[in-house]
Amino acid sequence: MKYLKLMRVQHYLKNLLIFAALVCSGEFFNTRKFIADIIGFASFCLISSVVYIINDIRDCDKDRRHPTKRNRPIANGSVSIRSAWILAIVLFLLSMVMNGFVLHVVSTAVLLLYLILNIGYSFGLKNIPLLDVAILVAGFIIRVVYGAMISDITISNWLYLAVISLSFYFAFGKRRNELQQSLQSNQKRDRETRAVLKYYTVGFLDKSMNMCMTLAIAFYSLWSIDAGTASRYHGKYVIFTVPLVLLIVLKYSLTIEKGSDGDPVEVLLHDKVLLLLCAIYMVAMAVMLYL
């Protein structure tokens, strides 16, 4: 269990973005493409665990001084640094082997780009304002690009822009609540473990979130009325999901305003109403694109 916690398997939820291209293309039941995405999903989950492990090794001393992060396996001493490195190497090799089954050379480069970016993040880039957010956003975009690449699907530019804007919204929201919690508790140690927080203000992060949320809804709306989207089965009705997407984003905003740490996975898993809204959206999209 401690090794699964170290791997942060709950965060594999983010990797479902790999299926975004396949689902939105209307080809979800194409066996070849579906299997490629399944393999790619597993490969990406393993490489993302490598990133989390390296990050925890790098930050173990700071994590021990943090009220919640001190419970992480390396910080609390339940997993040694040596064991963590061994696990990271094994997971990396398994990820490369699984990705090899997809038989897409460029996808390997994309995986390595994700790994390199996040290692750079762990080793100092996360302390540079805006660049720290940009790297978090890049992680979401790489997932979408990787999924489209291994399933050989072309994604609408509007959908890319919607994902980028929504990713910035999530990233700024995470920083906002980290800063908000550290200010409310008046704990300087929180800002020491996340040094970049000293460069941000709650006002700036609020405005940035609002801007990105507006752009995300606008780009999603443009994707929903795009000719390519409308041509897929009953895709012409996707426009009617815009109010539902807006409601989901607003509910997410309301939830993080109540004191969540702003992590998208944690927010989603602990908000039943938000989960229900997302489930309704997925069912609606499945009906429109596949029935």
C-alpha cells in the first residue's frame, strides 16, 4: 500500500485525457485505436508515477516540515530513498516497454519530453513564477497530444485551445488555494515548501482563473459548433452541452472557494455533485457521438 501511495495512483485520473481525442473523434469503438490508447494510458500512468517519486525524493526534507505532505511515504520514512529510486527505474523501464507495443516512435519522444519537463520542474523550475504553471499545463496538453498520436487522430484546434485554457484555470486554482491556505493559517513554512507562492497574490490568481475559465468556455463552444464536430453522428447537438460544461466549471470554482487545496483530482474525488455533473456530461456526449 505504501508503494501505491508513493506512486500516487489516484492521480492516474488525469491520464484519462489520453482518451480525449479518441472519444471526441467518434471512434471510441475502433478496436485497434482503443487498444493503442489502453496501452498508452498504462504507459503514461507508469511514467507519471516516476515523476511523482522523483519529486518526493527531491522534496523529502521540505515535505517533513509540511502539515500534510509529511505523511508521504518518503517523508515519513516508511519508504527509503534507495527503494524509491529502484521503483522509479523499474517503472520507467516498464513504461518504455509498454509504449513500444504502440509502435509509434514519436510517442516515445513525447513521453520523454513529459519526464524531462517534470524533472526540471522538481529541480527548480517550479520556483519560477508563471513557468511553474506553464509546466503544469504542458503536462495536460502532452497527455492529449500523446493520446491523439498513438491512436492516429487529428484533434480540432478549438479543442486544443479549450484544453489549454482549462488547464491554466486548474493550475492557477491550485496555486490560489495553496497561497490562500498558507495566508489563512499564517504559516510561513507552507510558503517555504512552495517557494514560488511568494511571487503570487490572491487577486492576480483570481483574475487569471476568471480569464482562463472564460476562454475555456468560449473555445469549447467554438469546438461544439465546428463543422468537423457537427459531422459526427449527432454531433450537431453537442452545442447543448455548453451550459452543462459551464455548470461543471462553476461548481468546481465554488468547491475550491470553500477551502480545498485546489488539486483537480482531489476536488473531483471529494465532491459528489461535481462527480454527478461530470457523469451526466459523459453520458450526454456518448449519446450524441455514438447512438
